Amino acid sequence: MTGVIPERVTARVDGTFVVFRIGMRINSLWKVHRWLPVFLSMPRMLRELEADPESGLLETQASLGLREQTLTQYWESFEHLESYARDPDAEHLPAWKAFNRRVGEGGDVGIWHETFLVREGEYEAVYNNMPPTGLGAVGELVPASGRHETASGRLGRTDGDGTPVDTGGDRRDST
């Protein structure tokens, strides 16, 4: 892992990509037999994905709390994500079926996901004194100066100092 980058930078990612957030919530802490199998299934999936450079998974970040666990993943494409989710030989599909069979709608543990399709130029990020993280671990890090000084500048809506940029009606930066 790369160390802290002692400056203000932004991430540049070429092309489209997918942000996938997935998580679980333990609704009945005392029913360990219900939520532990769900909790333990994710590390197996992550190991499988990380071992396969063709999977399309670019980066994963975890956030763990007492009741809630969330992963934010960056994928090359929705097709890569969906292919993994539907692969009968991969870890995901059996884990999903086991969840529905063992827990289903009982309410002891909940799972969720959100999928975001992100087009080039329709995101912005800034990192101050951070190791590469999130999009910064996926894309190219560039100084957050000039046009990249502000969020609106990074999105191509201004030139970085608040002056609007004429995008010809398209709110995205075409450069």
C-alpha cells in the first residue's frame, strides 16, 4: 500500500465505471447463528474476486460497525459486476441462495446493495494528506489545483475559481 500523499490531489478515471455499495445490518445481535454465516460469506467472495484479475473488481473498501457493515466497491463495468453475481460457479450465488433459505424475510439480519453507473466526467473527488483511497486508488492522482481547485471545477462546471464554463448546454466537461 502506498503511504500518505502530503498534498491535495484529485482522482481522474478514464471512461465509465461502477460504484457498488453492499452491506448487512444485524437486527438481532443475540441471534449469532443467523447473522454470522452472512457475515462470513463476504470475505470468501472478496478473496475470490481479488485472486481473479479478470473479474473487473478494481477496489474494495470496508466500513465495520457494531450492527452494520458496508463495502464500497469500484468495478470496471456493470457487466463485470453482474457476471460475477450470476456465476453459478462463484461464491456469490450460493451465498445469496443460502441467505434466502436460512434467513429470508425473518428480520434477524438485513442485506442491501446500491449500484451507481458513473460516466466519465460526472464525479469529483479530493484527498488531503491521504494514502490512495476510493477513486484515488483506482484512477490517476493529479494535483487539485487550477481547474481542479474546486468541486465545480473538477466537474467541469467552472474554471476552478467559480467562473462558469460554457459547456454548450451539456453540464459535463467535454475535456
